[in-house]
Amino acid sequence: MYFYREDLINMIVPDKPDPAAAKVMQEILGGRFGEMRTMMQFFFQSSNFRGPAKQFRDLLRGIFLEELAHVELVQTTINQLLNGAGDEGVGASGSDAAPLDDAVKHANPHHFIIGAQASLPVDASGLPWQGTYVYDHGNLISNLLDNLVLESTGVLQKSRIYEMSSNKTFRETLAFLIVRDNAHQNAFAKALETLGVDWAKLFPVPNYDINKYPECRKYVEAGFHNAQFNFRLDSTLIGEIFSGESPSRNGGDLTVTEPPQGYPVPQLPEMPNEHSPGLSDLNR
Amino acid sequence: MYFYREDLINMIVPDKPDPAAAKVMQEILGGRFGEMRTMMQFFFQSSNFRGPAKQFRDLLRGIFLEELAHVELVQTTINQLLNGAGDEGVGASGSDAAPLDDAVKHANPHHFIIGAQASLPVDASGLPWQGTYVYDHGNLISNLLDNLVLESTGVLQKSRIYEMSSNKTFRETLAFLIVRDNAHQNAFAKALETLGVDWAKLFPVPNYDINKYPECRKYVEAGFHNAQFNFRLDSTLIGEIFSGESPSRNGGDLTVTEPPQGYPVPQLPEMPNEHSPGLSDLNR
Amino acid sequence: MYFYREDLINMIVPDKPDPAAAKVMQEILGGRFGEMRTMMQFFFQSSNFRGPAKQFRDLLRGIFLEELAHVELVQTTINQLLNGAGDEGVGASGSDAAPLDDAVKHANPHHFIIGAQASLPVDASGLPWQGTYVYDHGNLISNLLDNLVLESTGVLQKSRIYEMSSNKTFRETLAFLIVRDNAHQNAFAKALETLGVDWAKLFPVPNYDINKYPECRKYVEAGFHNAQFNFRLDSTLIGEIFSGESPSRNGGDLTVTEPPQGYPVPQLPEMPNEHSPGLSDLNR
Amino acid sequence: MYFYREDLINMIVPDKPDPAAAKVMQEILGGRFGEMRTMMQFFFQSSNFRGPAKQFRDLLRGIFLEELAHVELVQTTINQLLNGAGDEGVGASGSDAAPLDDAVKHANPHHFIIGAQASLPVDASGLPWQGTYVYDHGNLISNLLDNLVLESTGVLQKSRIYEMSSNKTFRETLAFLIVRDNAHQNAFAKALETLGVDWAKLFPVPNYDINKYPECRKYVEAGFHNAQFNFRLDSTLIGEIFSGESPSRNGGDLTVTEPPQGYPVPQLPEMPNEHSPGLSDLNR
Amino acid sequence: MYFYREDLINMIVPDKPDPAAAKVMQEILGGRFGEMRTMMQFFFQSSNFRGPAKQFRDLLRGIFLEELAHVELVQTTINQLLNGAGDEGVGASGSDAAPLDDAVKHANPHHFIIGAQASLPVDASGLPWQGTYVYDHGNLISNLLDNLVLESTGVLQKSRIYEMSSNKTFRETLAFLIVRDNAHQNAFAKALETLGVDWAKLFPVPNYDINKYPECRKYVEAGFHNAQFNFRLDSTLIGEIFSGESPSRNGGDLTVTEPPQGYPVPQLPEMPNEHSPGLSDLNR
Amino acid sequence: MYFYREDLINMIVPDKPDPAAAKVMQEILGGRFGEMRTMMQFFFQSSNFRGPAKQFRDLLRGIFLEELAHVELVQTTINQLLNGAGDEGVGASGSDAAPLDDAVKHANPHHFIIGAQASLPVDASGLPWQGTYVYDHGNLISNLLDNLVLESTGVLQKSRIYEMSSNKTFRETLAFLIVRDNAHQNAFAKALETLGVDWAKLFPVPNYDINKYPECRKYVEAGFHNAQFNFRLDSTLIGEIFSGESPSRNGGDLTVTEPPQGYPVPQLPEMPNEHSPGLSDLNR
């Protein structure tokens, strides 16, 4: 069973609205290699796990739990990037004004139509997430290799999207997730090391230069790239795999730690002019 | 952030394998109105919530948390229905035997091909789950009405699927979920009552006769149809809505309670002949 | 604007339930080359029509109107094939009985889960109809050629599906539609003849032998293969194209006629045990 | 059977081409909650109707008939918004000119590629319409609740899209449809009132302020928000439901009336340079 | 079996990057009527061919072989249009620079996220190619008519896309393919002539004016519109159909010829800043 | 450019029709991990290749070429399994006979409706192949790891499907492809070895026991598991990677060889009763 504390896993750094950034950020939420896919893939792999090697099941379940928090972080980031987009006076009159005219030009129009400036289960092209993205091959080694590829696409895509806006809300979330994807890459690479593989200097893939993503530095200094956050209320065997020397060329020791302290969930204002959502509809 | 205790929200009653039942049970997992949809719909509606009426956000988040446990329960039920399907001697020889020949006849062939007899994010027709199923209209009243319809389809579909097999594993899970969908219907109906609606004798929809689903009785006697399980580790305002008289014609009082005690997650055996998953691949 | 008289365009011949036949009949409703596709394709082609050659627009609009009635005929046929499927005692008790167990074996399970034994916008494999099926090339000649192919797939698929059950409800509807697809083939072939093409002995495609489909005979004898039914309440130029010698090797003269007299829409009984639909839910 | 008179249900107000507006208008045609969905949803619900309460079937069929005219109105509006887009000289030479270069920048490129500047069965993101959008739960109460949500999303989305351009062609069609969606909301809310529900002041959802949509005023003054247009050539029981006091907080009496007088369908010019469609291809 | 010589079927003319042109060019690769569809459609039609009239099978197989080379040509064209897009300094620093900010504005964002500025199996709206596009009706005449329509949409769409940019890389590839689609139209039209049809002056569809597409001229002068390139290493009966007078109003004689000499495949530079692909990741 | 010799890459062993086997075999053709996916994935990865390390591009292109022949082999196998399915007398009369009644019971109905008993671009559940299956991450290491997973799913799925029928046509094709997937696994594992990875005893994944698939033995004895067939008409650098000791625990040396001699393509008979395809339609 699943329990919740209303805390985000990382902070939301304030900055101006940027609907074009919100559009590409959707890839990280609902894309083929985004957080919804990793979340659901590890959910299915852990629920469908076969055999007594429970440490691998605990590894999969453990990373799944963090992905839930990642999904919420990315939803919240997108909402922040959308919030307040559009000219003042949205809905304020029936004049010739068309306050969303510019806002939707480089945006995902569904952000302004289906919901009221809010995140969606779609990717950067607006394609809905789909169940075919989830791979569970029913074979431990194939699954571990596949998850390793998946976490490498996480870093690849986030570092490419990072170039698309200098918005601070946008970049902070990307930077945090880049470092965590690196940690999860280490987890799956290490799991394969326990089965005999020697990765030489292959990881991390890609071989990203942390100096290009300055927001990453504090997370690396906090050791987040070599940590596995433990969200279990009962015991877990995850440490049987996630411990000892990192499989990455960057070295260090892998450790299971407490999750971050948590950050407040921002409260989004009502948008009465867009009929969203709130009770004000009833009080007029 | 999300925390986990390795317990199922309801028991898995043992019975024989039944791949045809597993096939239709997929509707409850990955169907248009199944548990993945309710889980993701309430996840998005709560993360995208606007305005200060936090009791509604807590209601949405609270039901989302239970849906996570429902998804795991249905995955586990499907796995149990598939486990051991096929003739003995699967993979045992290269002779003329084709031990899965019969097993796949009325089954979802992907249960035996993509994974190793395990659940998938698809529906009873094998169609992959998709993000278009998630509705978040960005308007509180529309969302509450929509969620009410969704929970009524939950009861409708489960009571229809119940007729498709007398397998005990299958029926126990369906019966538990019918009663819980009734409770969630009460939650959304009550939320609309707080805004002024009087439902008269409309709910529950459909007006199911509990005598036809004898496995339901114990859950109703335990009051599960009028309870909201609380999975929050911090405080919640859910009781501001979910309390007082039930909106259902069946009466009773709504109460927020602790979750069920939890039931053990069954360990699935390895299937070395299907290369699934386990470490045995390495030791031969 | 569109007007309606509650009459089916052809009769529903009574016979026993046959859910396996209902499953394959869905191809004719929601398949890539089914009635929903022809209906929507001709709807878009006529609304998007460019230029002053209004006789072609009237031809497209006219066939679209008949396709609306075809969609309703196929929906009704599927409902008739499903109605009463399943053992007696569906929902009648909570015993070990699983009255839909057999019914869904060769059926589309969604016929029994999503609705209450009723038609769906899907094909024989259960795939949902989609907008990509609609072709409107924005060029009259391409469209006419394309529509000709479409009407030939109509006959091809219906004559193949005809072999899949000897149910009389099923075959009567197929037979009527085979003859009407032949008429629409004649319409588009004739339209291209007015632009100079000589088809020699090419049509109808396929060259079906009417003796194999005895239910067709009465429709051919009534001249339905060379008739265009006129559903316009105002005037139409359709006769400028649809007149004179048939382009088919079977000869005869094309004529615009009144629609058939119409046949009663059968009233489907409530299925209270499947909670469908009716008011009885309220009166218990 | 379905009959047609070549009249639009509302006028097309002339204005300049606006392909960006045409792109977002597609949501109203082919979106998840657009006119194609309401049309097909009510088509299936009425054809699949069970039981003797024919007044509900007539209500569903009656609104379906109007949705057919809405689909044609939106197709025509999109065509008008696209017509003449692009620089002069499209196709006029093989020089360096690229007359569609700007036109497609904020447009749906398929408007210019698949057809010749014409409407498509897709939404504002270019996603094709699909059959999964159609909900027919096989239970009258669920269907009525669901249709009510659907008509509320109609107003929500149209009022949001209204902010995206001040083009007059665009806004007039949206305003007419907002008022008609309000009427259909009243129809389904009233149908549930006949089953005992008291809506208090809940409707319309959203609680839109007519002063913000000045084009709406004349339609409200004509009573279109409380009228059900009757497109039946035979008798109908729709008045058994649609009569008496409106369920909306805005009051008034519900009445079944004749449809609007009808407006001419604009003739689109040929676009010979885009090979669309016309006969001119043959005469060069 | 399939053999390869590393040569493109046409030249890549150098010009500046143009990601907006790359986006619309995707229609020609992965669109409903693009080269992937023609390739796969003719692949299936030739492998599934029934009966002894092997000259038709050879025709289908022969055009399929050319489509393989077309797919590679369009992939390469898109890569060339993307290569170097974005400001200098992509990935060069962690400063406020967001070098892809502008580049993605009118581009397909997936070109910059999923791969490293490279072609994708999607269309101009970013919709993934799908198997439903492939039509094989299992009837020779229907297939020939359908292929004829398909090759006419090829010319239609390419001539419309041609107007969207004056980029030389873009237009040269389009011009070559327009002429080849004309040749394939001649092939299928001729195949139907051998069965008795007289096309009068119908083809080519559309009746494009070569003077508007000056890059086409050299290909017409080389006779490419009336040539079928032979990619068979063994003998073929294709000449039994593709010979004699052209069915096009433009006249000339059809001839089976050697393929073009071939053009070098451009080597794309590594993009180490986008981690793409190369070995440099390992050497830092 | 691509050249062809009409030879299959392996023999078709005759046996009886088996439409249920044809249905599951579709997974190998059009499934998420089937031959169409490997073909298109390696096609895109090789055309989009960046950088001077041409030996990797030649490896990708080389395996792509073999996948083309695999697609044709699987299409032909499915056709053979379908050919002659159905009772005698298909289409032979208009009597009560329904000769396809049984044939479609456990079959993909589209095999009998869309084409005339022929292969389709779909999977074992009838889901159409889609472009989202193709992964090209734009990073060499990610791509190599991904391709390795893909080839391991090839063996996994084929060995599971092997259990579903003892039909000889079916099993021979599966056995050949299992061995070839093993070879391609060796190719990608070896490519990563050249970058420093030591796989220990990990491969092949899964660790299949050749004694369970007796048809495989002859292919292993011929060394097909350690061979790369060369389909290039010009030179290739593939041997720079594919040579030396096998990365598999089964040992042996990798060698680039000539393709197999080739096997005749069976000629499928016409099915005039199903209007497929042939010229006989014209001659009646």
C-alpha cells in the first residue's frame, strides 16, 4: 500500500511563465522515455517479478516509488511554467481582445483548451502517453539492460531540452532529474555487475559534462548521483545491490539514504475567467 | 512524496489458473474505465488543482493513493490467474508437444509472449492504455461529475465481468473493488452535495443487488462502502467532505478510517522454461 | 440541416443470437473500410468541396446521407446478434454460475463489458475507428478514384464476412449492403466516365457471382444496384451524373429514385441484470 | 433514415483568413470533447437504447441530429478561416517564392498538405479523432450524467478558445455553439430531474458570463438556450422531458421548436494551383 | 534477398539548415501517403501476391525496391535540413544561453529531443507512422486502383509542400520524387490498361505544370517520368507491363532502364554537445 | 540503393494450414519487438548515423539488410499457414454453409477480411505496427545497448511462441530466426566489447537450451549463430567489429560470410471465391 506526505521531492524555483518551455517539458512527463514511462515500467516489472531474488524486486519497487514523486515534480513544474501565461485581461471582456492569441503560438494548445493551463499526459508533440511504452520482458537480465537504456535516455533528453529555455523553473527541475537519472543508471549498472559484467568506463551514458549544467552541481555535491532514496516503511533488500563502489567512471560509493526533506507544493490560483476550477463558479 | 509498505490492500484467494479470466480482467487494469485510468485521472486532477478549497484537493489525492493499491491488486490477481497456465512440460522438449497451444486459445496471446504469464497495461481487447483516457477539465464541478460517472462505470463493468468466470481469485478481487467503487461514488456524490445538489434516490449507479455478488457481503458488513481509507502520513482535510450521512439510498454514515491491515504479496515462481525472469538463466 | 424519420433502410430478419458473428460484423461498422469510414469520408469531401461543379458535390452529399442509414442498420444488426447471448440466468445469482463464460469465448469482450450487449465504434479486431481512415485529397479526380476503391473494398469484405456465419440476421444485412456498394461503385465509376474514362469490363470489382449470395437476388431484381436513393428535401444535381447506361459490365440504366419505404426499428428489451439501461434501476 | 436540406444551421460571418484560428478550431470539430464526439456518442447511445422509455431515446436521437448540423457548421467555419491563406502567387512560379512559408508557421501543416486548405477529422494538436472517445455505458443514468459532463466541456472549451483570436468568422460560430451546448446541458439536466435529482444552482457549468461573449446575446435573446430544435419528420416524445422550468439558475421555460431557418452554404473557390479539386485539371 | 550499394538514388544539394522545412518534409517520409507507406504497401502486396500472373508481382516488387531508396533519400534530406540548426554554442556552457530556443519554435521538437537532429518515422504533425496505412485488399484490380491513387497523392502533397520553403536541399528532393511518382503512376495506369481500361486524358493526376517546379525539368528531360528503374539481380517480367505508349496525356514510351548512377551519402558530423552519437563520449 | 534476387533466406517447410499459428506468428512480423521493428530501427539508426566511425554504421546497415529478408520470410510463413484454411466450398454456394465459420474462431479475423488469407503489418493481438516502436537515441552507446535488448527479446519471444503449435512450417521459421537473433546479439555485444565492456557469461540472453528447439541444431552446426551475412555489393567495414572470439559463453569465432544460397518463393494459388487477386475476376 502507498502512503503520502504532501512534499515535493525538489524545490520549484520561481520565474516567469514560459508556455513554450512547458510544451517541451511535457516530453519529460508523458514522452516515450519520460517519467510516466519509467514509473509504469518499474511498477509492472516489480509487480510481475518472478523468483526468490527479492533484492532485485526491491530495487525495482524502490525506484518506482521515486518516479511517482518525479511525475508530481514535473506536473508541478509545467503548471508553474503555464501559470499566468496569456495577456492580462483574459476573459475580461468581449471586446476585440484575444488575450491567448500570442500565448498559444508556440505552446501546446491543449494546455489552454483541455485544462486551465495545466499539465497533461502527453509528450512534446502532444502525443498521448500509451501503454506500449512499458517494457516488461519477463526476464531479469533483459529488463535490467532495458532499464539501463531507459535511464540513459533520461539524461540524454533532459540535457537536450535544457538548451531550449533559460527559464529557471525549467532548468532547476531538469538539473535535479539529470542527477537522479544518473543515480538510477548506477543502480541498474550495478545490478548487472553483481551478475558478472564489467562496464569499464562506459557509464554514465551520455558522458555529460556537469559544468554545462551548473544547477546540477549542488546535487552532485550532495551525493545524489550515488544515492538511492528509501521510501519503504518496512524493510528492503535494496542495499544488497546498491552498495559498494559505483559502476560509473566518476567513482564514489553507492549508499541507500533517507529521501530529501521535501519542499512545499505551490498553491495555484484560481482562474475564474477560464472557469477553472474552484468554487467561485457558484458564488457569482 | 510516496511511501510504501509491502502489503496488498486485499487478499488473493487461491484457485486454478484461468487465462480466459485473466484476459477479461485486464479491462479492470488497463481499460478505458479501469484502475490505471482512475489512478492517473485523480493524480492529474490533484496535481493540477487550482484555488484554496484544499479539502477537494485532499479528496482527489486521497482516492488516487488508494487507486495505486488497486492497480497493484489487479496486477497481482492477473498474475495469479495466469500462473501455471499451459500444459505441463512447457519448454520441456523439442518434441511435437506444443504445451501452450490450448492455453492461448481464449487468452490474450501477449500474456504468453511479451512477458512470462504476467499482467500488461492493456484492456480486455488487448488495446494499450492511453493518456487520452485521463480527463481533467480544469473546472471543479465538471471534474466531480466526471469522476462520479467514472466510479459508476467501475461498478457496471466489474459486475458484468463477474459473470464471465466463477474462478475464486477472480471474483474476490472484483467483489472488493465493487464495494470500493461504491465508496468512491459516495465520495464524489457527497462532494457535489456540499455544493447544493440533492441526489434523491439516484445512487448507487448502477443499483446493484448485493445478493448477486456474495463475496461483497463481508466488505459491506465491514462498512467499506461508506469508508474512505486514509493513506496520508500528514494531515488531511478529506473529512470536511467525507462525513455525515451517505448520499446513497442505502444510507449509513461516511467515515474516514485507517486502511485495511494488508495482505501478503504472493511470490511468483520462476519459469525457467520460459526464461522468466530470475537468475537461473545464469547458472545452467 | 439533417432530418430523420424513424425507419431503417432495410429489414432486420430475426434469428438466434450469434456473438461471434457480431464480432466480425463490427468490421462493416467501424473497420478501416466500413460504413463509418464511408460516411465520414463523404461528409468531409462534400463539406470541403471546391469549385462550381455542384453535381459532384451533390453526388458526394447524397451518398453520405445513405451511409448514415447504413451505419444505423449495421448498429441495429449487431445489437440483434448480441441480444440474448449468454446463458439464462445472467446475473441471476451469486452462485458458481458464470453465464457469460461461454458467450465471450469467441466474442468481442467489449460487447459485454463496455456496453450492455451493444454495438461499438470498433472493427472485427476490436480496434477503435480513427480519423486517419478518412481520405479527402482536395482533388476531385483523386477523390473519385479513391471512393471507387473504397466501394470495391465494401463488396470484397462483405462477401468474405458472409462466409463466416449462416445466421439470417447477419446475411440479410450483408446482402443488402453488397448490392448498395455495387450501386455506389457505379456512381463513382460513372462520374469518372463523364471525365472521359472508359472502364471496359472492369466493374464491378470484385466480379462477384450473385448466385452465391441468394439474399442479394431480390435487391438486384428491385434494381437497387443501379439506383441512387434521393434523401434531399430540396433539389439536387445528382442526376446529371447518375443517369444513362451503367458503367458496369452487367448493364442497365442508372436512375435516381425514392428511398426504400423503411422498416421498423426493433425495440431492444432492458437487461436489468446487466444494469442496462432503463429506468428499472430506480424502481427496485 | 436521414434527409437533408442544403442549409447551414447558423450564418458564416465573413472575415480575413486566419490559419492559426483554424488550427485551434479543429478541437471543436475533432477533439476529445468536440462535435464529432457528441454526434457519434449520441448516435450510438440512441441506436443501442434498451427498454420502453422511448422519450429518452428520442431525446438522444434528437440531439444527435443537431450535432450533424454542428459538424457541418464547424467544417465550414474552418474552411472559411483557411480559404485564401498563404501569399498571393501560391504555385504561381518556380521562383524562390515559397508562398506557404509563413502560412504554415502557426498552422496545422496538414491543412495545407493532405487537403487543399480544408477541415480534417483531427483536434487542435493534429491528433486524429478516435472511436475510444465515444462513451455508451449501457446504463441510462450513467449515460445521462456523462452527456451532461460532455456538454459542460463544450462550453468550457469554446469559451477558452474564444480568447485565441478576435476573428469574426471564428467567434460567431463559437458563440452560437456555446448557447446550444447550454441548451443541451439543460436537456440532460432536466432528464435527470425527471428521475428525482435537484440541481440547486449548479448549472450551467461553467457559470459563464454572457457579457464576455457579446455574439452570444442575440442567441440568448432568441431563447436558443432553452430550446430544443426538432429535426424529426415523424412524431417524437422529446417534449415529455424537454418542457417546463429550466434546470438552470438562469430560469425560463424549455420548449421544443422548429429549427432555425437555415443559412446558405458558401461556395469555396477552386484552387487550381494547389490542384484542388475541380475540373480545371482536365482542361489545361 | 536484398543487397545494397552505398549510393543515394539522387543528389543532396547543399543549402542552409531549415528545421521548419524538415518538419513538413516528414510528411513525405512518415505521412499517411509518404514513402514509408508506399514502401510497406508494395512490400506486402508483392509478398502476399496470389496467382500465376507474375508480371504484376514483379511490377509491385520492382517499385517497392525503388521506395527503399526513396526512404533513404528523404531521411538524408531531413538530416541535412536539421544539421547545424540552433545557435552556435549549443551545449557550450551553462550560462543563460538557450541555443535551441529559437530552433524548436517552428520545428518538430522531437527532432531535437529523441534523436540528435535526425529524421523520425513520423509525419508533418509528428504523428507516428502506423500499419493501418498499408492497404493490401487481396484483389489485383483493387490494389492497382489503390496504388494509382497513392501515387497521385504523392505528386499532390509534394507539389503543395514545395511551396513551403525555397531551400534548395528541400526542393531538389521534392522535384525528383514528383517525377518518379509520375512514373509510378504511369506504371499502375498502364497495368490497368492491359486489363482494358482507357484513361483518356485523365493522367497525370494532378495535372501539374512542370514550369512551376523548375528542378523537375532535368529529370523529365532524362526521361525519368517514363522509366522504370530495374533493381533486380535476376530476371523480371516487369517489361511485359511497363512498355509501349505511356498512359499519360504527356505521351512518350515507357522503358525499363538501369537505376541512376548513384550519389554519395553525406557523412554527418558528430554533435558531441548533444551526446550524439559517436565515440567521443568515451574519450573525454 | 537496394537490389533484389528472388530468393528466400530460408526454406518454407510444408505442413497443414494453421490459422491460430498464423495469428501468433504475426508478433514476429509486426509486434513491438518483431522483424518490422528491427528492420526500421536499424534503417533509421544507419541513415541517421553521425561521425566517422563508419564500421558501426556498416554494422547497423548490414543487419538492416538481413532484416528485410526476415520480414519477407515471416510474411511468406504466415501466408503458408493461412493458405487453404477454411472448409472446402468457401464461397461455393449460397447455402447454409459458412465455410469460414470455424477458421476464424481462433484466428485473426483480419487475415480473412482485409486481405485474402495473407500477412498483415500487425501483432498477435491485431494491433497495427507503429513508428513509436523505432528507437534511435542519437547516441551510439545507447543505441548499441538498446539493439542488444531488442535482439534478446527476439529470442525470448520466438522461444515462447514456439510452444504454441507443433506445425512444421511455423517451427522451422522460428528456429532459423532464433539462431539469427543470437548472431545479431553477438554482433551488438561484440561492438560494446570493442568499447571496453566485459560481458562475463551473460550472453546469450535468454540462456536457451538448444535441445529444446531441435530445428535449431542444423543452423548452429552451420555456424549461423556466429556468422554475419554480407549483403553489400560494395565494400564494408563490418569485419572490423564482427571478428575474433564470440562474446557469448558458447564461444567460437565470429566471421563475415556469404548469405545462404537462397530458397524458392512459393507461388500462392489464386482464391477466386474470395476474389483474390488475380486476373480470373475478368474472365468469368
